[in-house]
Amino acid sequence: QVQLVESGGGLVQAGGSLRLSCAGSGSTFSFRLNTMGWYRQDPGQRRELVAAIDSGGSTNYADSVKGRFTISRDNAKKTVDLQMNSLKPEDTAVYYCNAKRTGLDRWGQGTQVTVSS
């Protein structure tokens, strides 16, 4: 069974920083083969991609976070982090970790990020 557990959310003032971390586990989970992503969702809104990093280390970012957020992965530790700088109130959302590959699409439980103005 594949499990993803997020941590690092919280309350921060606009302009501040947070670092989210997602740890993967499971005896059948080949972490390094997965594209790992961070998504976010506001109540009543669809879940949107924030950033993703594939098995080769290539990254992809939403236009709204380019230059402010950085995604990274550690295959040995089975973790994927999201460094969020220059946070804005519109970054407020529940952030979800995702692992994706052929035959697998797994989500974490989410962590709340709230940015006050």
C-alpha cells in the first residue's frame, strides 16, 4: 500500500516562506519512478497543479508560482519538498502531494497553507 504524508503547512504572513514536505512509503512503492507533484485546492475550486518533478528531475510550475516556489525530490529518502517563498494571500489553499505513474495515481491527505495579508 502506497502512502503519502504531507507536513509543513501553517499560517504565515504575506511575503513569508514555508517549506512543505511529502514522505512516501509502502513496500511496493518505487518512489524514484514516479512523477511527484504538489497540487492545491480552495473550497469550491478545482484542484490545480502547483509544481511537478518527474523521474528524471525535470520540473514544471504553474505560472502563478514561477520564480517563487521550488520543487525538489530526494529519491533515497522518498521525499518531495516544495519551498514556497514570497507567499501571497492567494496562495492560501490545502496543498496535496501526488505520486503518478502508469497504474498509480495516489494522493496525500493534504496540508493547509494560510497566508495572511
